[in-house]
Amino acid sequence: MNPSSRSQVLISGATGWLGRETISIINKSKIPKIFSGNLQLFSSDGRLIKLTDGSQYPTSNFFENQDLRQLDAVEGFINLAFLTRDKIKTMDARDYIETNLNLISQSCRLVETKRPKWIVVVSSGAILDRSSGQLENDVSRNPYGFCKRIEELLLKDAARSVGANIVIGRLWGATGAEMPPNPAYAISDFIESARTKGEINIRSGGHVFRRYVDAGQFMEVLIKLAMAGESVTLDSGGELVELSELGTLVASFFPDTELTRHGESGSVDDYYPKSDAFDEYARHLGVRISSIKDQVTRTVKGHLLQSMN
């Protein structure tokens, strides 16, 4: 994926989960007019991207590289450069916030200097406070959601300043072949527990409802909307599932897995997007949204491939 001087599409944060999913759908020719020859990939340290199929792709350093300075015809910018919420547990809060603000600042500078025609930004449902449902305004309570709010605001301003349209997708629950094994994700926690221990333990006694979308299909919808000239902020969608159903689907791939649920709470956790706008956009664009069964199948296969590497 070598840079050229014409009509480049840039992806920041390309080594992360969503970056790998985006590269995968581009490789499958899901996005017209975007291909390896006009794609430029960036990461924080210029390391290789490794997909579950074994393919590898080089990246350029997002902050210090000659390739970015030389580009003079940027068609689109897919911004995925952001520290995920689970990093808060392993970093000092100030460092976490400062790093994300630096990434946001660099992304805005890129927009203002390279002037892309369209922009895609992945945000999160965590931008909303769970108790009130309002936009997060407390950085100490939710540094991830607060920084995502700042990212949305500043990149909207940057897009407006250069006349670019911008699509912001707030991701709530996702699956995918490139999902890294991570206990912060319920489906990944279930897969790894079933694979290594032969058990899945749902720790919530009350019903927990979520909506999951395949991460690659999520990115496909956002990019196609942006390329069509849309400017919109929307939540992800997908099929509604209760965690016991999700656990049962995962357990079906691992014989003799024991599924248990602890606790006696009768409360319902319904933290999922209530809007169906994403699914409607997907139908309009001809993007087939996979069933939860198909999503689990791909995610399990991806985890197994990663465990062998």
C-alpha cells in the first residue's frame, strides 16, 4: 500500500481493530474507488498491520513521516486514531487524556492542511452518560466518553472549515474477525473463557440486552455514506440479543462448555442504541447486516486464528 500523489484515502489508527476490519473490507472490493493503490495507512509508531488471514501491511507514523507531508490530493480521511476505553485501567488518567487530545489535534491539523473531500470518524455510545442519556460533560467520571465528545466537536469544526462532509458513527456493540481477544468485550470474554476453560460465566443476574453489528459492515456503511456526500451522526444498530443467548451461541462452538449465570438481580440493563437509522442506511446502501449467529461465527473463527499465531 504505497502512497501516490493522486486521490489518496488516509486511515489513521490503522493497526487497531477497526482499522484492520476496514482494510479487510477494502481488500474484498466492498468499497468502490478505494483500493490498495490509493490507500495510505497511519499508526502511532509505524508498525506492521497483521490481519487474521496472515497478510501484512506497512504503516507510516501519524506524527512524523514524509509521506503525509508529500500528499497533495487527499480524497477521504478515515479517522480511527484514539486510545480505547480499556486503556484507562493501565494508564494514568492525565496521560490517557493528553494522548487522546494530541491524537485529536493531529487529526484536525491533517484535515485543515490536506483538505479531504469527505471524513469518517468513529465515535462511541459512551459519549452519552448512562444515567442521564445526555452528552458526557464530566471528564473525571468518563474520560473516554468526554474525549470522544471533544473529538466529535473539533473534527466537525475542522470539516466545516475546509468544506468537507463528515460522517460520525457512534459504535455501541460490535463483533468481527479482526476483534482482538480482550475481556473488555463480552463476546471476546465468552470465547476465550470457553476456549481455555470450557466454561462461560455470565456475571449479571438480571437481563442484559445489547445490539451488535459486524465491525466491517459498520465501517462499510459509514464510508459509503461519506463518499455519497452525506454529513450525519448516527448510532450503530444490529440485532438485539440478551447475553444468555450470546453465551449459548458461543458455547455451541466449543463442545461440553458449561454456561452459568450468577446473581439474582431482577434489574434490566438495556444499554443499547434505540434508533434504527443505521440499519435503514445500510438497507439503502445495499449493505447486508449479518445476523448475530453469523457474527459470532466470524468472531470465533477470528479468535481461533489469532490464538494459533
